[in-house]
Amino acid sequence: MAVKIKLKRLGMIRNPQYRIVIADSRTKRDGRAIEEIGLYHPKENPSRIEVNSERAAYWLGVGAQPTDPVLKLLKLTGDWQKFKGEPAPAPLLVAEPKPDRHAIYESAAKEALSLEAAATTPKKSARKAAVKADEPVAEAPAEPVAAAEPVAVSEEKPAVEEKPEGEA
């Protein structure tokens, strides 16, 4: 039986996710597999490539032939170079772990509380206490206001009188 190391497609439309599997060469692309040895998610940034190096080395050692896409993945992870005895490639980029959602919530809540405390005005009792604590300030004598012409306030009636709604 000819054994191949190939990709088994999973995922939705326009979101492919693959498993790296060991399968008989005559099986369908997504058909029955002998063993799953890794996964490949090309849509993530950077692409997620995980391979069980021990199992890949075993299957390569017993004669399993990788397909072209799997061969490229094995070269990226360094498993193919290890099998052939060549120098290892540069390490893969690994995505940063996602921050803990609980920690993000806690930090946002603390920040909101500190902003809220700084934004509000102090209560009246706190203001009175602050004024009492301050020493009285000596005020400058007020200048006398010059006598201006008195303004006469007219008490004229408006020209139009309003009638109640009931009268016509």
C-alpha cells in the first residue's frame, strides 16, 4: 500500500482549515485517514502550522511520500531538513497569545472608576469644609460707585390684551 502525507480540508467556504494526515494514496482528499499528525490554518495571521515532529519523522522513515503542499509545510517547520540531515531553517513566526478577557475587563473597569472620580465635582459639604479650612482673605476696600442717572421703569400696559380662550 502506498502511503501519502497529505492535507485534509476542513472549515467553511472561504475559510479553509487543513489537517495534515497520513492516508492511503487511493483515498479521497477528505476521505479516511490512518493518522492525523498536524494542522494548518492559512487564514490566520501569521498562518498556524503545527506538526507532530516525532510522527512525521516516523512516517517519512517508513516511506510515506508527502504531497507538494505538505512538503512545503514540512520545510517551513524544519521536519524535512531534520529528516534529510540538512541545516534547520529560521524559526516560524508565532502569533502572540490573546490577552485574557477577564483581565481586560478588570483594567477597563478600574480606569473608568478613576476617570469618574476625577470628573465629578465635590459635594457641597466637602466644598464648605474646604472653604472653612482656608484662611479668610483680606479684601480690598470697594470703590464708591458714581451716581449714575436713575433709570425709570415704566409700568405701561401692553398694547394688545389677551382674551381668555372661552370668550369670543
